[in-house]
Amino acid sequence: MQQEEVWDADVAQHYDTPESGMFAPEVLGPAVERLAHLAGEGPALELAIGTGRVAVPLAARGVPVVGIELSPPMVEQLRTKVDEATIPVVIGDMATTEAPGRYALVYIVYNAISMLLTQAEQVACFRNAARHLEPGGRFVVELWVPDLRKLPPGQSATVFQSEPGYIGLDTVDVLRQHVVSHHFRFDEGKQAELFRSPHRYVWPTELDLMAQLAGLELETRHADWAGAEFTAESRSHVSVYRIPPTR
């Protein structure tokens, strides 16, 4: 599967879940608050801006936001919320596409960097972020931590969520660090609807090396947007990298 095939018009039309899931105020609010603080008075660039889940409320806070997005249908959904003048978007791959200008903040949220399926592409994404940063600027990555302890020997799939009408499971290729997430939604009938998305999981220490290759330094790492301590038991992290001010 190519990412262009995954994020098509049908997915884009059903992507937003207002007031619930990743759009829930308790999920979205702390992310926007932290990003606004990190941007300060400078502009921000969102890689994989999607339908504007984060960018729209961040722009409403007074932060000038520009986006890069691979999927035109996702941008079409963004345009139902704000126009091009409010949040400009460049269509293209987040690993190589350039947006005009330099930014105080570049960010990529909700595991989006894992949608780049090779280590080389992920390294290129860090370098692309660094190219867009002004001296002293920050690159923020929100990403899950692989929980391979749930994967018994000889088993290649784990259920990560099960509730009425929904089952989510991951199939894992530990050799290539690849995961395909399968989302099954169903009702009382016989049929189920399946959505699949491929990812390359990345360990936090591997991200730190990617940052070094791009000339970035790790500034902080927390378990969530509210600043909880990152520990061995944390299932996700928010990592802030910085371009040295004297670059």
C-alpha cells in the first residue's frame, strides 16, 4: 500500500471525529497549548497537516501556520474549515517537499512520521524539518513507543483495542520494523468494514540519532503533551528537538 492509496477521498470524508477520539478536547487541547507555547511569536509549519485537526485551533490562537500534505482529499476537508489565506498548504511528501520561508516551529503529530516506511525517508524528514527552521527553532515529534513485549515468540499480530463495534490489531514485521494497523468496525450484521494503514515504528533512541544527522539536539522528551515524565512504561512520547541558536 502506498500512502496516497490509504488517505483517499473516502477516508478524508470520515477522518474527523469532532469532540471524540483524537479530536476530544482533553486530547487536542494540551497539544495545541504546548505547540503555541513553543512557537512563541514565530510561525509554525505542520508536516502531514491532514484535515487541520491541530493547525486550525493553533491558527485560531494567533500562530501563523503553514502545512505540507501528501493527500489532496485531506486538504479538501481542511478547506471546509479555513481558506488558503488562513492556512496555506503545499501538496507533497513531508520528507522532501519545501514550504516557503523559515519557521520557529516545525511539528509532526499523532504518529505521522511512522507513515514514512523506510529509515532513509524518516532521516530525510528530519533533514527537511531542519531546513525549514530558523536558528534556535524547534522540531516536535509525537510518536508511539512500540510495545513488542505483547508479541509472543512465533506470533505476528496483537490486538491493541477491543470494544463493542470495533477491533484494532497490528501485524508486525520485526525484521523491517513494519506494522500494519487493521481497524475493523462492525454492527449486528455479518459484514465488517476494514481500514488498514502501514507504518514503520521507530524507537526514541533511533529518533535521536536521526536528529543528530540533521543537526538537531534533543531538548526535552515527555510522555504526553501535558509534560508527564517519560519512563520505560510510557506508551508514547512528545520529543522536542532544537536547532542550535548559533547555527
